[in-house]
Amino acid sequence: MVSESGPLTPSRIVVKALWIITGIIGGTLIFFFCQDGFAGYPQYGTDIITYIGLTIVMAVAAWAWIIDHRRLDAGEFDADQPNADD
């Protein structure tokens, strides 16, 4: 989805809010699904590894998302999309 520039209309605000809510719900579901997925030895107190692993996964995903959106905002598009120069 390419970011559109222009004034924020009520419909665009609703769409952005729905994307944020969807991301929060999806992230929460992934968190509960992955809980205790990285820590296999609770008797040794390795529960913290789950939170460290999930934090790393979220940080990498956020980094990739930010880099991709900065690239799209700069006007660089994917190679498989039609180009106006062709």
C-alpha cells in the first residue's frame, strides 16, 4: 500500500485507525501464540528468553517496515510494479 499525500479526510483517518487496531490485535495474538515458544526450560528460569526473543522479532519487523515505508515515500518502487518510464 503506497502512502498517499494530501489532507487527512475522515475516511482516511478511519482507515488508518483500523490498520492500527488490526496491528495491535495481530501483535497480541502473535504474542500469546509465541509465549513460551523460545524458553524450553522453565525449571531453570528461562522464561525471560521468551520476552527477549519476541522483542527481537518485533524490533526486526518494525525496522523492516520503517525502511520499506521510507523507500516508498522517497519514490522508489518495487521492480515488479509498472514504471512510468516504460
